[in-house]
Amino acid sequence: MTTKGDCLQKSYYNRPSGIGNVNEDQPEVKVYPNPTSQVLNVEINSVTGGKMQVAVLNMLGQKLDAQPVINNKATLYVATLPAAVYLVECYNDGVKIGTSRFIKN
């Protein structure tokens, strides 16, 4: 209880609770070599099961290519793409599980 002048006011203090690691269950997506001119390798760690796929998108979000992931690895041939920055999105059973960026020389 606090008082200011003639007014009595009830004040509450909520102690913030701890926040756990928000990205704890997120898979690690590795893309290499980056930058690249011909081939891009993608590795997805800490995901088991399901039908996985990787897709290449331009910065407008347009899907340019998609490849299946086999043994948590995929190889994308990017030689025909113009030089720019692109996104690689990873999907497991149609649900996006990770995104990474790469530069095409």
C-alpha cells in the first residue's frame, strides 16, 4: 500500500519469471560454401523422421527451386541463378523448420 497525498493506493509488483531458450528445439541449418557460384550444400541437424525438403527463394519470397533432403543433406545447383542474395527454407512434412541465407556470385 502506498500513499500519495490523501489517496491510498494498492500497488502490485509482478516479478518477471525466467524465459527459457526460445530457439532450443530449432534445428541447425548449415549452408556452404557461402558465397557460392555453382553448388550449395545444405545440412539440417537435430531433425529425425518425416519427409524433408529444401527450397530456394529470392528476396521477394518466390520459390525458385526445391530438392528433397536425404540423410539430412541436400545439394542445390545454383549456377543458373543470377548473382544475388537468396533464402534457403527447410521443411519437414510441409512445416517450415528453418531458414538460412546465401550469396550467389
